[in-house]
Amino acid sequence: MNAFLSWLSPLISRWRALPQWLQLILSLAIIGGFALLIFLAGFQTAYREVGPYSLLDKIDRKITSRFASQAIPALEDQTYPTILLTLSSNVAKVDTGLEPDRRGRIYQQGGGLTSLGEDVLLLPYSGQVLAARSADDIRATQIFGPDRGEAAYLEAANAPDSGMNFHLGYLRYNDFKHITRSDGTHQLVASYSEFHEADQCATNTVAVVSLPEGVTNAMELSIQPEDWQVIFRAEPCLPLKTKHFAMEGQMASGQLEYDGTSTLYLSSGDYHFDGMRTEDTPIAQDPNADYGKVIAIDLDTGVSRLLSYGHRNMQGMAIGADGALYVSEHGPRGGDELNRISPNGPYLNYGWPVASLGTAYSATPLPTAETLGRHDGYEPPVVAWMPSVALSGMTLVQGFHEAWEGDLLIGSLNDRALHRVRLQGDRALYIERIPFDTRIRQVHQHSDGRIVLWTDNQELIFLSAEDLASPAEQIPAYLASLDAPARVKAEFETVMERCIECHSLNDGNHTAAPSLARIYDNDIASTGYVGYSEALKDASGRWTHDQLTAFLMAPDDFAPGTYMPAVEIEDRRTAEEIATYLAWLDRQF
């Protein structure tokens, strides 16, 4: 120890003798060198799977599992302000028969929403379809989803010699659609992860069931698992994995969209056969595999074709107003994407996992990526989210409110919000984030125009649109937050009621008198109103707080000859609060 100190002491003395500017430069160089070494070590650890890779992989699994299931408090009916309108929610906590764990989390997620007649139909993990018209009107039907092979999967999971890590909530129904065929017949379509006992493997599967002619009431239907007809199974059948989880249905994608004639679109995820959680070549880049692809299925012939490849986990799908197919796609740590796909080609590569804008969940570079955080050489997304928000279900908004017409509405899991995307051409003009504080799994627009959400907290949320309140409608809300005596509040309300008989509170409306919307701190008599008195035209200065208060208390004293009648305010505090309100109103614009 003494020898070490005797060696260190001269170095410290020499360091202190250096100029401060040189100390700063050397310190930054040393810190930068250490940071570069850590980065390179992390890259090599992930790429070569050496050193602490196994520990980081365990951390990655824990993070993935945590994101998949988090205890969330139940929502209540409320309003959600947005830029162009107000959302009003009607929330139901749905009993699907699933039991939460001791921490209140439900692992059996997924599910799909569709509409049949006046009902919204929900296909949850339990497999029994529920019909709902509001939060107070939810009924169990006699419609059951197709068999996923769950019993055989549970048997494989419970086998004492399996040696694999099974997640019992990953064998999910991924989407659910009611479609009307070109000949007028009706079908229900379900996509799901299907376990095959004989070969101990799983597929992304689509099945349909035809509805009796003329039946549009779900309560009149009886459909059992054996009634469904499989029309598509992805190839190959994926074997159980020894790394991460045995079967990773959370990466199935499985979203459905129908073109209204004969083509059904399916998003097929890579099930984590990505070259990181498997030893094989990434399946999304394999032209002979149906995973990591968007697929078109001809319902008349049963023939399927690949539309695009290089995808990870597409949990939302919608046909946009331009006729293109849009998919919302999970990146890993960073790089969630909205991708645009042409139903008629060309067959394009969207990059995963050789190109990604993100990193691994463990904050190390993706070992499969050609570059760090780049998308060079592959079809770019319409827009990407950094950091990731865990994009989920998506719908095209039509007939909900004119302000949102043609926009894409996308749910999110980790971000617990809706994201409204305004498209312009083939690009995103902007994204509006609307916080919801719950993991939104599916987004659906009902036949009556309402938006319906299904959450991982087993909530069914009906959303209606309300126009933004006019300034006059905002007065009661402003009064409720006003810290003033009751007599002042009462007089404030009375005076403002008299004011808005002539004066508009909307910007630019000077029909009967000058609008009050944006006069605060502007020149007196400077709006577009043409009927000002000469007295006000000759007045100098700006409408400051004191000027407005004086004018309200005695208009003719402030500007002798003004057309403004006496306001008859008894308490000066009232005039001061009205001046403060006009300042607040100006800030709203």
C-alpha cells in the first residue's frame, strides 16, 4: 500500500501543477476514452455473446416481461382534451374470467375488436366473445373462438423434462374481424397463435366462420371452436425455442385488414426468431418463411402472397384514406415505426433486424444490425418514435369528427397513450399524443362512429367526440377556478352575461361590437370593428390591466363620448377580475 501511495503522490503533484485548461482537456479525453471502451465492449459482448452476455440477456427478458404485464389502476369515465376536440370516455372493467396474479397483473392479453350490427364484439384471451353497446351493456355470447391448442401447450409447459421457459399468456388471439364478402355473405375472421401437439411447434393461423343469412345480432349466434375453418397457416411451423421463451406469441403481430372484396391482409411477426434469441438466420429476412412479413390472402382461392418483409412485430394495421396499407410496428429499444405498404407491390424489405433505429432492450447495439441506429439501404418508415412507445392497434378515423377525418389513430402499450397521425401524401405531417394512463391493446371504430379501445387492464373504453367549448362556455369553468369572494363571482358572471350580448369572445367576430378575444395589451380601438366612437379612436395607449379596469368602472369618464354604456359594476374587484379574465382569454389564442 505504501509503495502504491509513493508512486501515486508524484503523479498527483504533477497533475496539480498543470494549468486548469489542460486539466480540463485531459479529463475530457480520459472520460471519452473510457466511454468508447465501454461502448466497444458492449458491442462485442452482444455480437459475440461472450462475457456478461447471459446476464444482459436475462435482464432483457425481465424488461420484456415487465413491459408485457404491469399492474395498472382502473380508469373511470372522464374527458380527455386534445388539440382539435374533446374526447368523452365511457369505461367498463370487463370480467373475462381471467384471474390476476397477486400483484394485480393479468398475463393473458391480446384479443380483438369488431362490430356486428349495433354491438361491438370483443374476443379476449378466454375465447368467449362478449357483445357490448356501452360500458353498462356487456353480454356474454355463445360465440367461441377457434381452438389454439392451449391444452397441449399447457401440457408441454408442465412437462418435468421440458427444460424450456414457457410463458403461459403468449398463446393469444391476436385479432378479430367481421367482414362482408362481395356476394353479401358475412363471416367472422380470427387470427391467433396455434400450438400443434404432434410436432411441438406453433404457427400464425387465420380461421373463418360463416354467419347465417340475415343474422346481425350476436346474441342469436352459437359458434363453437370446431365450427371454424382454417384458411391460412404460416410456414414453417416454428419449433419451441430454448432461448428466451419457448413460444413467443407476444411477437406474433397477427393483425387483420379486409379490402372489402376478396383480399384479407395479415401481419405476421417474427416470434423472436431474430438471430438473437435463436441461432438461426433472422426469419424476417428469409424469403421462404411467412414470418416478419405482411401477407395478402385471397379468400376466394385460398392463395396467399407476400407483400413485404423485414418486419418485427406489427400490432396495428389499417387501410389508409389513400388506399395504402399502414402497419404500426414495435422496434426494440427505440425505433417504433409506422410503415406504408402498397397492396400491389413492389415487394420491399423494411430492414428488420439488419436495420433498426433502436438498440437491444439491454441498451447494447443490436448484434444483427449492419449499422447503429440507421435504416440505410432499406425501405424507410413513414415516421418513427424515439424512444419507443410500444405501438399497438390502429384504425383509420372516418365519421368520428371532421377535425380527425382520415387520420390514423394508434394505441400504445408502454407509453399508455393514443397517437393521432395526420398524413400528408406518403409522409406524416404531425403526431398528437393523447395520454390515457392505461396500456391500449386494440383501437377500433364502431359502426356508429364511436372509437372503442381494449386495454391490457381488461377495460373496454367507448370514446365520443365533443366540439371544443366556445369562450362563452369556458366562463363557468374559469369561474370555478377563480379565487374570489362569492359576491365578486356572482357579479363577474352577471356582467359577462351582459357583455356577450354584444361582444363576441371568438377571435375576429366583430359583427355587433368589437370582439373581446384578443384586445388585452393591444392598442385601444385597434380591432377590425368599424363602428368605434371618435372618443375611443382618439384614446391613446393600450388595453392594459389598469386601463381595462378604469374603462369598465366608468366608460364615459375614461373616454367621454364613447358608445359604451355604463357597465354598473359595484365592486372594483369585479372589474379587476374581468380584466384578468380578458388577459387569460388572449393567451388561449
